[in-house]
Amino acid sequence: MKLSVIGSGYVGLVVGTCFAESGNDVICVDNDERKLRMLKKGESPIFEPGLSDLLTKNLADSRIVFTENLEKAVRGTDIIFLALPTPQSEDGSADLQHVLAVAKLIGKYMNGYKVIVNKSTVPVGTADRVRDIVAKETTFEFDVVSNPEFLKEGAAVNDFMKPDRIVVGSRSARALAMMEELYSPFIRTGNPLIVMDERSSELTKYAANSFLATKVTFMNEIANLCEKVGADVDLVRKGMGTDARIGTQFLFAGIGYGGSCFPKDVAALLNTSNSYGHELQILQSVESANKRQKLVIPEKIKNHFKGKIKGLTVALWGLSFKPNTDDVRDAPALSIIAALLKGGATVRAHDPEAMEEMKRKIGHTVKYFDNNYECLKGADALVIATEWNDFRRPDFERMKLIMKQPVIFDGRNIYDPRVMVERGFVYYGIGRGGVTK
């Protein structure tokens, strides 16, 4: 099939590359000249395991091309995916200016029947708005479909190729037949393609992400209670997760969720509910609790050093919001860095993939190190903000020798408190019964 993907960011690039891998001809459109130069050379502008190899392969086979020419892409393809940014506005709503502007141009350039697919995360009613805009620009027939993505950063390629489910929102038999044909290679093992109306599809994405954010936040709240009562959240997690009604995923306590989806989608769903005069009290609490959770580590540092953060040197392992990605959007590390710098500390940082992204975000307000041990030299404390595998089995004896003080604040509970004490560290986890010495 002939497809175009408008927007070659995180979602668009994964979608376009994976569709090309399944034998389709894909045109990816972007207006970022630097990104296009990279992509045309087979260089991925994002770090995502497995993506670069697929990109190189499908470029070589001419199944995927990159261009800034939207008109050529619209005229030359039958299905047009919108994978455009929908950033959070000041009031929490999703900013649709890019989606609506491109919809107008698609209508202008159409030369026959097209299926326009919203892949971006968009508020309820966006399909209707896109349909109205396109209809004003063309006399050709078309359909607008909602097809939200459920990709996890760090596992996006596998998620796309082996999806739990595919949600398609449309009431057009013609459009549904094309979407079912397009997705047929990905559902051969029996995972469902779920058909619904456009508004239900749009809400499904927000509801799913908001529920997962709620699950994460609930466990963080339980972890904080564990510290008060002397319980171990890791044991509580195991006791809860074996209940089939609850499940094991998203129950790991930590320092709050971040990234491009959960914070933005929770805020957008709250904005939608408020606009309809309906109060979502649970999500209001989730949003508030998550903001507090990102400051748990700075508070532990302040308490340990008796309120004296000024003059401390703090090493920070992990900048991305989760491992296996270079995405630092709304990463807990940002809140930790800001609090420590405000208190007068010096921050030394290391991340296997995300340092360049963090430099673009906050500049050189912290010192960056390519090596995690170099980052530790002379540090009064180590903070672990991302659970990269690189950090799970370090040389602890070496760490003690090069740190000024053997103090670890583990925001992801990757170490065993008892073992760390035996090795001579002062160790603080999240929900592990408080300080362990």
C-alpha cells in the first residue's frame, strides 16, 4: 500500500519505518531540514532500540523516503497518517495548531479519495474538526480515522510489530477495509483490531495512559507510606502484583513518571473533563502527587545533610525519563537538578544516551561526563534517577574509593538495601523502610 506519514518525530518515524518493513511504500514528510538530512543518510535523530537498523534497511530498499514536499506526499499516497506534535498548552489542553494546519493543506492538495488517519494523541472531537477543515478545501471524497498509538519508548519497534491491540475509530466501511488490510500483517497471531467510533477511539488513548499514570502514582504513594510505617514497598508490590486483577506492570515505586505521554495526556484529559463540567478528582490527585514525588530525592538529600545542600557535589546517574531512550521531556531528573542547583549544590551528570538532549534542554548548568565513574569523583552523594542496566552492577568498591562520602539515593530501587549496607554505603531507596545504614 502507498502511505504517507506527516511528521517524522518519535511516533512518525517508528510508524513509517515499521510500515515500510512490512512491505508498504512510505513517504515521510517533515519541515526540519536538519532532521531530513540525517534521515536521508539513514541516521535516526532519536535513540530507540532496533530502529536504526530497520531505517537503514528500508532506505536501501527504497520502501521509505523522506521529503519536505507535503503536496507530493498527499497526491502520491492513499492513506495519510498525521503524526504531528500536540504540545501541552498553558491550560493543559493539547495544542492542535499543527494538526489543523496540515489538515487544511491536505484538503488543498487532494487528487482523489484519501484516508486521513490521526496518529497523534488528540482530544475527543478532533476527527470531527479535521473532517470539517478538509471538507472546506476539497470536493474529493475522504474519510478521517482515529488510530491512536500505544508505543512504549524503549520498546516501540517491538510494540508496533507485535501490538497488544490496534484501535481504529471510524464509521466508514471503506476506510475500515483499508485499515484492516494495512494492519493485517501485525495481527496474524490473534491480537485484536478493535473497531469503534472516532470519539471513543480518541478517548481510549487518554484513558489508557491516565490509568497507567494512576497505577504508577498509587504505588509511589504506598512507597511513601512504607517509609513511615517501616514496610518494604518491594515486598508489598510482589504481594499485590500476583493478584490477577491487579497485575505486575507499572507497580515499581520511584520518583514519578515523565516523558512525552503521561504528563501531557493526564493534563489534556483533565482539561477535556473540565470543559464538559465534569471533575475527575482521581486524576487531579494523580497530577498533584506526581509533582511532589519528583522532589522526594532532593528532600531526602536535604534531610540527610541536615539542611545543608549548599556546597555539596552530587553525582546524578540517569537523565532520561526511563531507560532505553534519550527522551528527557518531563524527566524526574529535571526536577532533581533544579532543586539541587537552587540549593547551591554542584551537579555532575551521566547518562548512556540522553546527555545531548539534556544539554539542549538546560545547557551546561550541570557538568556532564561520558563515564559513570568519572562522574562520581569527589561526590558527596550519588543519585540514581534512571534504571539503566549499565547502573545495576557497578564496581561498588571503586565507587567508595572515588566518592567523598559513600551515600546513595536510589530513586529507582535498583539495589538491595541490605547488600548496600554490608558494602559500607549509606543507602536511601523509595519506600524501603526509610534510611538504611
